Amino acid sequence: MKKKIVLIGAGGHCKVIIDAIRLKKEFSIYGVTDFKFPEKTEVLGVPVLGRDDMLLEIFKKGIKYAFISVGSIGDCSIRKRIDGQLRKIGFKLPVIIHPKTVVAKDVEIEEGAFVAAGAVINPGTRIGRNAIINTSSSIDHDCEIGDFVHIAPGVTLSGAVKVGSESHIGTGANVIQCIKIGKSAKIRAGALVADDVADGKPG
């Protein structure tokens, strides 16, 4: 029997999450909440139940799993707020991995993280809590990806790269081996990162 799960955030990233969940067939999607979407709308056939303030009510109905389906384009504050709300209520946040990925057996992935279609994650790597490893990104051996990091579509990280929590690595960026990217850093789309990046700095 599939476990029921509620999604939080009804935008474009939600469609990607729904697709992955349906293909994995571990969860049945109960519905979606969104802080600004009206009721009686749908995302890929999944009903938008109402606003985020109804999450406690949903939990009391026996829905114990939740997943943050809000995307991140450099500001993870909304995802952090939702994470705190879900934890306070008592929801469990699973790891969602699209079936069309390549993830080495020893990779450590923390709760609430998402790995999208086409991503490759090689041995010795750790993925932090609520991180997004987006479409067709490549993370080589022995990398460390912090909490709430977004690795955008098409990013390539070479071996032993460290990315600090809450950082954003823009679409198509390439990071050479052994680079350290600090916390809350923002790497622009298409960048070639060949030097360390300090906390909060652009790259």
C-alpha cells in the first residue's frame, strides 16, 4: 500500500516532483498546498487543497509525509520556512529520487532532498538536507553538498568539490576539482569556477 504524501508549493518545480513520485510508485499524492494559490485548482491532475495554514489539519487526518515542492532560484528562505513548519507539525520528509538517475550506492542523501531526472551522483558524495540536485546535473566523487543547496540543471561538479549550505549553483555552471564554495554563495549560470568562493559571495 502506497504511503500518502502532501506537497507544499504548486509552481513549476511541483510538476517535476509529481512526475518523479508517480514514476517511483512509493507514495500516493494526497494533494498540494500553496501560500498563494486559490482552492479548486490542480497541478498535473493533483488538487491544490488550499493554503499552507491547513497543513496541521492534513497531518491530523493521518497524512504523515510531506515534501517541499517550492523551487529555489538563489533565495532558499521560503524553503527554510516551510521546512521549519513541517518539522514543528511532525511530518516526515522523505528523499525523492527520480528513477532515471545514476546514484552510487554509498552516496549519503539527507531527508527532504530531491534528485531530478538525468542527474549523476558518484561515490563518496554527501547530499545535505532539503538540497535540490536538478535535471541532468553531474556531481563527481567525494563532493559535499550542504543543506538547502540548489544545484541547477546542467551543472557539473568535478571531484571533491564542497558547496556550503544555502548556496545556489546556476544553470550550466562548471566547477573544477577540489573547489570550496562557501555558505549562501551564488554562482552565475554558465560560470567556470576555478577558484574558491567565500561565504555569501557571487561566482
